[in-house]
Amino acid sequence: MNMTNVEMNRLRWSCRRGLLENELVLERFLHAHAASLEGERLAAFRTLLDYSDDELWSLVSGRRECGDPALGEVVELLRNC
Amino acid sequence: MAVARRNFDAVVVGAGGAGLRASLQLAEAGLSVAVLSKVFPTRSHTVAAQGGIGAALGNMGEDSWLWHMYDTVKGSDWLGDQDAIEFMVREAPKLVYELEHFGMPFDRNENGTVYQRPFGGHSQNFGERPVQRSCCAADRTGHAMLHTLYQRNVRARTQFFVEWMALDLVRDAKGEVLGVTALEMETGEVMVLHARATLFATGGAGRIFSSTTNAFICTGDGLGMAARVGIPLEDMEFWQFHPTGVAGAGVLITEGVRGEGGYLLNKGGERFMERYAPNLKDLASRDVVSRAMATEIKEGRGAGPHGDYLLLKLDHLGPEVIDKRLPGIREIAKKFADVDPVKDPIPVVPTVHYMMGGIPTNYRGEVVVPQGGDPEAVVPRFYAAGECACASVHGANRLGTNSLTDLLVFGKAAAESMIKFLQENPGHKDLPKDAAERTQARLARLDGQKNGESVAEVGMEIRRTMQAHCGVFRFPDMLAKGVKKIREIADRATRTQVKDKSRVFNTARVEALELDNLIEAARASMVSAEARRESRGAHDRADHHSRDDANWLKHTLWYKDGDRLEYKPVHMKPLTARSIEPKVRTY
């Protein structure tokens, strides 16, 4: 089931970060993949949003590899955004 | 309509470094403290600070607060207030040790002391030779500091109001500040947070420029709220720029790229720095390169569909050199400029990253305004700290690493002033009946607006106008036109409209309310810059190349009402040290 407007707004607001680099990537991710965000992919995305800005940017920029296989797909999508 | 109300001893708006340092002090003093933040506290923009905390610990060689003071005054191009600067540099070591005791993971020397990194502009013996003064935690000092302070606040039982946006200051007929109105995003409801003392730690307003390193939350909310209740904004013409941010994105491209042999081109493919700096070319100092870039854009030689950026070429270095010596650059260029620098040049533009001006305060963090002949009368119960405040320790240009020092020192100082005031003034003052009137009128206007302006378009116009007319190098004709344009945009900003009228988590509404703050910061900056006919620190004018101490050694105060400007003297007298007299600023 697709997210409601309110749920989408909440998710968008969680993409407001302290680090501009992350915000720009997350903005593009939502632009490209919002429609297909559900189930495990949505859960993985939410988990990544709970990471600190520093951890998130390390993953997105490829400075660090993702140890959690459940997050691998979304990390890869973020890297390609 | 009745508006819900909650009472606190202290309300802190903003949960970055300054807000968290202040709230910790207040909560540990046993006061009831509410901290409002648009985002979760550890997502505040303080996380982006990499450089470190400037403090004369002397762990790496001899150092003295007097030398740190000299470097800060010189960095400020003598516009910094020397009493506030002395206060900051003397307090700084104590605040660093406090943070160490809070568990901040500082880098260490072999003997266990805090390691200090070298940083431009910091010197031993009044400019004689460089000194290592920056206390850091690898390249994530801001991140570590924010997490440390947040944990301490949880321990001290600070109450956080997360995803709450403060909307307006509540002032009574006497001008005393009695709290704020705020929007709870989750419900869309407005509440009055009635406070015995209110602190703004709302950060900068870098989002008024199209090219900025600032995060999306840096919309100058505190500045807008202060301006709307008649409090002036100080020295808003002073913005610090970096020459090479990725055009349209703001992400920085390190100066190392030019160091390794990369160079800048205009739209005709000309290596234009050869004309401006025949010897050093692209390795000339930051201000020379930025000024040349601005001149190329102004004279129609910028690249791109709007002619508003230059090109940083490095393909001639070859992929091996780029990958080996400039790690991460290829990734950033691909991600944020959509070019692979191995083949194509990176579009770049001088990029804003720090606001020196803000809400006028003294070194105790009390907000001060001219009143009855006193240029600095205290606004009772109102305090400000961090980037949103102008104490002024940064003057016309901030010395690297002093932003984190500022957050810690003035966050704590403001809290100490509040604690003292609250001890001497028990009880809440009555709220005026119309406490929420301004906010309700704003929301009613927004909700009822028909045939209005798009928030996104007006925001874009603000950013484009600021970048083109009030950028790193300023031309008198552009500034004059810029003032006219920004006033027209301000008029449009009074008619913004949002299609979504819902209450619950309506982010479009929040963005419209942020725009009301952005436009005040933009107008203040443009009008103040147009009026200041000299070049000083980060304010660089094509028609007045030098600093003019005879006429302009003074702080600007901009008032929203009629774009009125006043000026007030710079504090040349430190607290105890000898005054540092103005001289030519060379490095």
C-alpha cells in the first residue's frame, strides 16, 4: 500500500539533516524512489534515517561498507543517487 | 481563538551546539527548560563543523589567550568587539576541559593531553609564526560535540520539543520577552510557551543564497522572529564565502584541487586567473580567486544557461593523479555536479558558509538594542547565542575554529546570565492578552490566501538575487538594483500561498513560515551591504577597495521597519587587556 500524504511528509522531514551532502542525496532518492518505497525497502530506508549524519555519509560516499545485508539494497540506491 | 499555553522557567529555541550548551547549564541549575527544535537535536547543523574548537591550551607549544585574542581581532578586520573577544578566548580553555569531562572524544597526544591541530590564521606572539590551537575529534568535531552535549542534556532531564517550529516572539507592552509561539508539526497546533527567560540559538541563514554549504534548516528563524518585533539585526552584510562550491549544490570542492594543478575556466574556455594574478594564477588567495570569479560572472563570461558559474578543469591531471591525490573529489563531482572530472570540468561558484552578523548581544548573551541614548540597552528576558547572535566576536570575518568556541562560550554565558536574572526575578510575568495574535494573523493570512505566490518560486528568487547582487565581490550598481529587487520580493513574500491546507504534519506550511524568516535575513543583508561604502573583512566592494576606519569602524543595525539603518560603536576596549589598534591586515 502506498504511503499517505502525511506519512510521506514525515519521511521527507526526516530527510532534513545537519549535513547538506546527505540532504541532497536523500532528496534525490525520494524523487526517484518514493513511489516504490514500501515493505522491506521502506523499513531499510527508515533504519538508515536513524543513523547519525556522519555514519550515513560514510555509507553513502562509500567510505564505509554496510555490514547489514538488510540495508545493502537501499545503500546501493543512495550511492547511485 | 484560545491558544494552549505551557509555562517554563526557560525556553531555548534551537538545539545545536549553543542551544544544547545553554540548556544543559539551565537544567543542571534545577530550572524547567524547554528546548524547541525543527529536527532531532543531533541533526542540527553543528554536525557539519569539521575544523575544531579554537582554544589556547598550549598543548603543542607555548600559547596564550592574548595571542588568540590578537588573531581573532585581526581576523575580524577590527570590527569585532574586543571585550567580547577577550571574554571568549579566556573562557575557551575552560569550556574545552568541561567538554572533555563530559566525555567528548578528543584526539590525544601521546602524553594523554588533547591534541591540537594547526589552522590558518592562528599564530604565536601576535602574528609571528603559526601555532596549533584547534582541539578536534578527527574531522567530525561538531558531530562529536553535539552528541556529547545531547547525552548530557538527557541526563539533566532537559525537555525536548522535537519537530516544533518557533513562530514568533511574545513581547509585552514594556518590550519584555515572555516566550514564543510555536507550531507542533505533528498536530499543526500552535502553543504559547510562556517563559521567564528566552534564548535564541537558531543558527545562521545561509539558505538565503543559492550557493551555500548550509543545511536546509538554516533559514534564519531567530532573525526573522526578532526583526518582526522591532529588534534590529547587526552587521548582516558580512558573510564568509569559499571560492569553490559545486554550483547549484553548495558542496565544497577542497582547495587541494587547485593545489594539485586544477584551474578555472570561463565560458569561452579562457584560463582567466592568468589575467587577475599572473604569477600565482589559480593558487592566489581565496579572496583574490573569489573576486576574479565574481567579476567574470558579472561581465557575462560565466558558463551555464544562466551564465552564473565557472568551470574547474582537472581532466589534464589524469585519472591516476585524481584518484590518488584527491580522494573523494570524483565521487562528489559525479554526485553533485553530474560530471566525471576525469573527462569534464566541475561547475563551481563562490559559496556562502557562515553568517557573521545576527541578533545584537553583549558578551553575557543578553540581547541589546539602542534605547534612550544608550546604544546597548538590554532587552529584558531575551538572550541569543551562536551563529544567530552577534556578540560580536567575528566582526567582519570569522577566524577558522572560532565558531565552535563561540557556541560553547556564549551558550554557557547566556545561560549563566539567565540563571542570575531568574534568581533575582522570581515568578512569571503575566502574558499579554494578544500574545498569540501576530502568529494567528500570519497563519490566517496564509490559510486564506488566494491567487498567491508560490513559496518555492519566491524562495528561488531570494536565493538568486542574493547570489547575483550581494555575493562575494560587490558592485555598487548591482547592490542598488539588488535593494530594489529584494524589496519587490519581500512584497511578494507577503502573499505566499500553500495549496495543502491540512493541519497534521503539513511541511508545505512549515516551508512557507520559514520563508517569512528568510526574507528578513535577505533584506537585512542586502540593505546593510549597499550602505557600507568600504571593503572590510568579507564585505568586498568594487568601488571602495580599502577599509575606511575614519567613517566605517562601526556596527550596522538594520531595522525591518522601513529598512532603517543605524550604527553603533565598536568596543575597542577589552575587559582587561590592552586595546589592539587597527592596522593593515596582511597574512
